[in-house]
Amino acid sequence: MTPVRLVALDVDGTLTRSDGTVSVATTRVLQALPVPYVLVTGRPRRWVDELADSLGSRGTAIVLNGALTYELGSGSTVAARALEPPLAQDCVTAVRSVLPDALFGAEWADGFATEPGYPRRYPTPQLPLAELVSRPVLKLLCRSGSHQVADDLYEAVVAACAGHPLTFTHSTGTAGLLEIAAAGVDKASALAAYAASLGVDAVDVLAIGDGFNDVPMLEWAGRGVAMADAHPAALAVADEVTATSDDEGVAAVLAPLC
């Protein structure tokens, strides 16, 4: 087996357990790794910094499904690939033509906002939809009350936006939340660029994930590992399967490297 030179880790459902925490055992293994690791997640930057600090992570993080790569220490942007306003506007128009109840949110490097009515777990700024897509966005989020399952929403929106140069994915399991980015933006492309900056080839990368949005990364990496409870699409492309996050699946894969 080719020696591992870089580890790429999804966060939710992979690194974190079902209660949102990272186990002591996993933290110890990460701190003992003799090779660098990079967090590659659908999370926005504001939800990664605190986690990285708790793990003692240094270096770089890839967030928003690959739309933003930044330095954990300084916060400086390494790479950002935004969805430009004309395409975002065409996207929301196309989606609304088939899903009139669709509601949108937008992620930028410096924050997040939603249109009124968008389901929110915590207070966030609300803006008219036209304003949300009036400047480049790193990730556009879509919810629909008529499509509560992410896979179903994915199929409906992809069909509605056929021909538009966009990337569609989801990372929330059964929850009906779709994530939309510019064409070519995914975890694999961002990870490939980061690995290349280190002089690391795909064959030297070990990637671990559990979500539908992890599929490109697991396919790209020389060794792709899916969690036992991963999305069926992730399980289908993985080279191997480990235990769930609650059963120390990440630690089981990484401990032999230490």
C-alpha cells in the first residue's frame, strides 16, 4: 500500500460523533499523526475555527464543500471559488419554476443570510432574495417544504437547472437541504489543489467521509474510507468501510499510521 502523506477528514458524521463532539481517543490520534491532516467539510468557516482550535489543528481548512480554502491560524484566504450573481439568479428562477415553495440562503466568506421564511436554527440576517444573489456567493442553500428528503430535493433541483453550469450536493442526511455552488466546486477539486501545493499526489491521500458530498473526495483519494453509516453513494465508491463516528471509526483507521 502506498504510504499516506496527507489525511483528509470530513467533519460531521465522520470526525464528530452524533452529539457533535470529537472523542478523546480520536483527538489523541490526530495529535499523534506523523503526517498532516486537513479538514474538508460542508461547514462554513465560522463553524470550523472553534473545532480546529479544540483539536489543536494548524495549517489549512477546506470549507463550504470546497468553495473556500483558508489558513486556520491567520484566517487568510488561500482560494475562493464563488457563484457569480447572473448564474445564481438564473438558478433560483429555474428552481422556483418547479418548486414555488423553495427558499434560499447564501454563504459568503464573511457571513450568512437567508430570505424571509427560510427555516433557521438560530438568528441570522434576513434579506430579500434579490439581494442575496446580488453579489458572488460561495454556497447557495435551498430548502423546500414539499421535498423533505435531501436526495429527493437534489433530483428535483438538478432537473430544474439542467444546462446551467452548477454543482449540486447535500450533506445533511435525510434533511431536505440542498447546497449549490459554481461548476467544478466540490471537495475533490479543492483537496486536489491543496494536495498539489504540498507536492502530494492523489495516490498518497487518505480521505474519510460519510456524506453524499464526500463522494467526489472518496473517489479522488488513493484510499477512500466511508463510515459504516455513510450515505449509500459514499459506501458505493469507498475502498473500505470503518466503524461509525460513535464507535471511533476515524481513530481505528488512523491509529496504525501513528
